[in-house]
Amino acid sequence: MKFWREAIAITQRILIELLRRRRSLIFWIIFPISILLINGYVLAESMQLSIEEGFAYAAPSTLVGAALFFSCLGGSVATVVSEREQQTLKRLFISPLSGTSYFLGIFLAHSCIGFGQTLIIYTIAAFWGTTFKGSVFLGAIIILMSIVAYVGLGFILGTQLARRTEDVNSLVAAFGVPLLILGGAFFPIRFLPETLLELAKINPIYHMNQALLAVSTQGDNVQDIASHFQFLSGFTLMMILGGWFSYRRMVMLEKRL
């Protein structure tokens, strides 16, 4: 119970800080809506679909490929780097707060942000008649695994490669933009040449996108998306372990300084 109380306190602190920065909060809301609108209309026109079908195909890609990527991966990198710069971590180490609680708190905070963006995207898509055809529970599991994988990767990048706040944008762009393009975040993967399509199959964003797309638009179950689900499960576990070990290494280095 002590870990959970401390983790919830960290979560509340991060979310309260976000609410206080109203300009940033507004941008986090505008960003997924604008990407969804652009993707929905482009897909409807280019693939000769109805507006309803266009938004049905655009919503999963916009969510896992754009909204969650920048808020959960980019946000967790920025959180870790800024707290190292502002010496917040050193002050936390003096307090009775455990490292596990801090780690879990950041996961919970970005999960709240991610599910908030999920609600926004599917609420907007619903105005154009889009419905979630598959299991909502299975869709929520895919979204949760995507959030956890992004935050775990964010810990790895934020603790190992980023030293200053200025590094965050270049780091996320260098690692993220190619993966987003290959993962089908901005256009359907059917437009990729065969060589790039084979390369995309080792891209976790591709599996996030395809799994959620199949569940939401075709009503597929877990057996139908078994290959995507298994890849995503393994990747998520790797990112949890990698993020945790990277965080512990950062803690030991910070305590020595």
C-alpha cells in the first residue's frame, strides 16, 4: 500500500503540473484532433471511402502512431530529463520516497494522459459515425500495452541518451519519425514498397497500429491478431525491464553526484 500511495502522489504531482501549464494542455488536446481530422479526410479521399470509413481507419493510427507516441514516449523523456536538470530527483532521494514508487508514478501519469487522448480521439471520430466494432476490452489492452511500451522506451532514451531538455526534440525525432512512417501512422502501409514493408514488420508501431486497426474496424479477436499481439506483448515486457534497469542505473549515478 505504501508504494501505491507514493506512486499516486507522484502521478497527481505530474498531472497537476500539466493542468497548471494550460497552454501545453491545450496543445496536447489540439494535436490529436488535428492529426485525426487530416488523416480521416485524406484516407477518405485517397482510398475512395466514405467519411465514416475514413475516420474509422484514421482513429487507431492517429492514436497509437501519433498521439500516444508523442505524449507517452516524448512526455516521459521530457519528464525524466527536466527533473534531472532541475535537481528534483536529488530532492526526492532525500525524502522517504522509494524509487519504485517514482517509477510507477510516471507510468500512471502518462497512462492517464494516454487514455485521455484515447477518449478525445474516439469521441471526435464518433461525430462522423465511427464505431468501435471489436472488443473494447481487447482494444484497451492493446492501448495499455502501447502506453507502457512507449513510457518504458522513454525511460531508456531519457536516462541513457538525453542530458538536457534541448536534446528531447532531436532525440524523439531521430528515433521516432522513421518508425512512425514505417508503422503506418501517417498513411496506410499498403503504400510502402515490399522491401520497406518487410522492414516494418520488426517495427513495434506497425504491430500496435495493425492490432488496434483490426480490432476496431474489423472486430477481430485475439486469435486473429495473434502475431501482432505476441510481438507487442514481448516488446512491452522488454521495455518494462529495460526502462526499469535504465532508471536504476540513473538513480545510482545521481546519488554519486
